[in-house]
Amino acid sequence: MCNCRSSRSRPTSPAPAPSTPPVSSRRASTEEIVLRYVGKVPLLVKGGVSGRAYALRPGARVNCDRRDVPAFLASPLFERLDNHP
């Protein structure tokens, strides 16, 4: 005999949405660092960590996501303009 009113047949409520990280930690990972592109030709580069597209022209100042900076600075085509490590 079926007991259709049992607790097993009741639908469960959806799981709560995951909470967002505090503003301070979100901001820390997305701070921008100013670099200069010193290459001689226009270039379109995708940030390896952020996935952000950077459209560059010779001599351009570029606000880069902090997470992408180490890869850019590994290339001789970029120099850091700000004074922070």
C-alpha cells in the first residue's frame, strides 16, 4: 500500500546559493597594475589567469589584472609603471 503523504515523497527545497566572498578579497584579486607595452606592432593578448582580452598598440599604458602581470612581465615587451612590488 502506498503512503503518498510520507516525508519521502515531499519535494525538498533547493540548496541555498553559495555566498559571495567579502568585498576585500574580491578586490584584492582584481586590482589592476599599470604596464606599458613597448612592442612595435599592435597586439591582442588574452590574460592567462583572468581571461581578459587586452588590445595593445605600441607605447600603450595598460591596466592589467594583477593576476596576469607575472606572465606579461616575463616578456620583454612589457614594463611596469607603478611603484608597487
